[in-house]
Amino acid sequence: MAVSGHLSTIGNFNILHIIFFSYIGAIIGTTITYYIGFKLGTPFFEKYGKYFFMNQNRITKITIWFDTYGTKLIFVSYFIPGLRHFTGYVSGILQVQKRIFFIYNCIGGMLWVIVYVSIGRIFGTKIEHLLHIISQYSFTAIIILTVGCIIVFLIRRNKEAIYKRIRKLYR
């Protein structure tokens, strides 16, 4: 959507058409997944969910998030990568009221579309420069992230030994 927003700055697309069709696509997609979850329920997903990344672990995790944050998670899920794709299914499985689902889904979908299309529109011609910079430094960023993840992993794995050494230093 950001790329479409960018293309609207150079005259290839109309910004209102981008927003409209992106919104309709987002709402139709999540509504279909809601009805699939609503009609088929937990037994279907326990048996066949693994074929489309809806295994029991993911259902449990999203259900816990629903228990923690309530139905407002439907609204917020649009902005959490990877979550928006499964919220419709779990909303249906949990039998969230249709009216509540549609209200949060429609508002969240509209805000999500407007934000991402606007990002592309605001950056306009600068997006090509940003993409060039990202591609130029992406290898370095990947190395830094990998090293950072390894350090975090090693610290978590050996935190008791690290705590003991720190305690010895301050005694």
C-alpha cells in the first residue's frame, strides 16, 4: 500500500481509488476469515489448521491475547505484522459478536489503509531514495541484528552464571 501511495504522487494511481480498493480488500478478507472461524470452529482448526498456519499453538496464543486485551485486539491487530491475518479466524472461533467484530474490523481496516497509503504518499519521490539506502545498508543491518540476537540468546542461556559473576563483583 505504501508503494501505491508513492505511485499516486507520480500520477499513476488515484489516491482515493487506492484507499477505497485497499479498504474493501482488507475488510472482505478479514470478514471471510471471521465466517470461516465462526462456522467451522475449533475442531476444524485443530485438525486442518496446520495447513494454513493456524496450528493449536497459534490459536491458543491469540486466544490469550483476546483474553488479555479484549475485542479491541481486532482493531489493533491491523498494525501488528502477522497478527491481522489470523484475528478474523480466532474472532469467529471465539464467537465474537458479529456487530462488535464488524465495528472494530471496519475502523481498524480504514485506519490501517490510510496510514500505510499516506506513508507512501508523504515520502513520495523520496521513497526510491529510501529503498536505495535500505538496500545499500541491509546486509550490515542483518549482520548487526544477527550478532545482537546471538548475544541475547547467549545471555538468556547463561543468565544464572552471569548473575553469579555480577554478585561476586559487588560483594
